[in-house]
Amino acid sequence: MTMDFIERSYPIAELSFRDFWDICSHFQTIYPEYRHILYSIDGFDSVITLDEPNIAVVMKKIQNKESRIRRVTARFFKSRSFQQESFRLCEIQFRPKLAEQEGFGLSFYGDQIDQVRYYQFEEELYANHPIGQAEEPLVEFGTPCELLAMVIDIRGFSLFCEQPNIESPYTCGLMSAFYDLIQKSLNRFPPNMIKFMGDGVLATWETNANNREIAVNVALHSAMTLHTKWKGVRESPHFSHGVPEGTGVGISFGLASHLRIGNDYIGRPINIASRLCSACPSDRIYVDRAVPALPLHLRKEELGIIIKPYGRHHVWGYFFEDQEGEEKRERSIERRILREPSANG
């Protein structure tokens, strides 16, 4: 049985406490393992009750006070050891529309919830309560930020997967190895967002004067060492049907925006990094000339490449050395890249 994190909200404008109690009872019918419940009720000028398990006491305390209720909360637990199991709680909360014009309605939060049973619980809500729909979509223009973006993908992945002997479990094994390599290589200074996109990965760091150099060094270190680590995947006995031979990497920097909905980032640095990655051969890394604080000790060449729709674009090209000393060189990178001095451009 798959257990998921669920967070939902329902724009119900009015709800009596008895109706709220009925919703809680229905939840316990669907999820009998959450048999313990604590009620908290906030008024406009004071707390009416806090973490009360006895519904009779709650009913007595709110008598003749329902018009003064600002928020009602019910927290569900699997045992009476509330504090020890608080990380597995479920919570239902209601805020009347008259109390708060924004953020009103019924909301649900649950950590380990079976989605099939939650669908049954939700059906009861829609059947018995007038749940309005917002007339206009929520619009968020994002928060401006300075962003470092890196895009990595596997070269020739689509053609490789079209081979008749390559089945989905084999592809999953390949992609899990690829994702794991990327994540582990970024652990020293994790990105604010890492997004898996089929045969590619997008990693983004919100940067400032204090962490800009660290983020650039970690991103470049990850890209440089990936070349050798991917060779290890190709030689692994797990992948007897072969592995695509190389990867492409593009790194860019600039102003973007953070979109709170979905915790996403939007902006030119991501677009440029994606284009650079697409244009990058498997024997090198393309780094936008706008990226600051690049390490001095790594050999690079200035290149002019054509990327759509931007036309000719000036980048730094970092080349991999196909020789026996490559592994030694990359071990040296791993030791030095995070502590060497840097310079812009």
C-alpha cells in the first residue's frame, strides 16, 4: 500500500462545529488507525480550548461562542503518545470566511496517507458541503533572485532506449544510477532545487556574495568528475546491454525568479544552460561567460557556439583529457576545486 504526503484545501465558507465534528468522525471511519484526536479552538480575543480530547468538554466550552470562533483544528494520532508520534499526525483545520477573507475554508494535512482511502474521504466532502471554485486562477509573479543553473543530460539516450532488448526496468536502473551520481556529487553544497527531467537533470542555486563562489565550484566539480564516474557506470556488470557513452553539461548564471508554487525557478539562466547542454559534445563542458568566480587552475578555452534562439554565444569550454592520467587529474580536482582561489571570467 502506497502512503503519501497529502495537503489539500477546500473553499468552504461556512461550517458549524457539529459539521466539523462530523467531518472528523468520517475521517476516523475511513482511517480507523487514527483513533485519537485533539481539538483546539481559537477565538478572536483568546484561545477557547487547546488540545482537548473530550468532545463533550469542547461542546461545553463553545456553547454560545460559535460566532466568535476564528479557527478550529483537529489533530489525529495513532496512539496516545502524542509527542512521540507527532511526526505522523494528520490535521484538519477550518477557518470561517467571515473571520478571514484570505485563507478561509477547510484544509487537510497528512504525512502517511493512503490515497485511495483519501479519495473516499474526499467524496463525502464534495457530496455534503458546498465547495466553491475560485473564479480566477491564482497568479504569482515570482520572487527575483540571482541564480546559477546547471543542466546535465545523457547523450543518445532516446536512440539507445529504442533498441528492442532495452526494457523499462533496465532503463530505470540506468536512470537511477545517473540520478544518484548527480545527487551525491552535489552533496557538498546542495542546490535549492534539483529536478529530474527524463534523461536530464536541472540543478539550481540561489546565490549571493557569500555563497556564489562555493556554488560555482561545486557545480563545476560535479560536472568535471561526472565524466570518470559515468565511465564506471558503463563498465558496471549491472548494465550488460550497454550504456549511452557520454553526457552533456551546460552551466549558466544570471537573474531569474523563484516561483513558490511548485518550488520552481524560471528565467534566462535555465534556458541558456539547457541550450548549452544540448549543443555540448560529450568530451567537454560549456560554461556561460557570465558565470563568475571560475577556478583559475582548470584549463579552459574561449569558444563561440551557435545556440537557438540566441545565435552566436561566447562560452568557456572545459575539455576532458582522454589519457591514462585522467583519473589522477580528476582526483586532484576533487581535492582542489573547493579550496582554490578564483577569478571572474
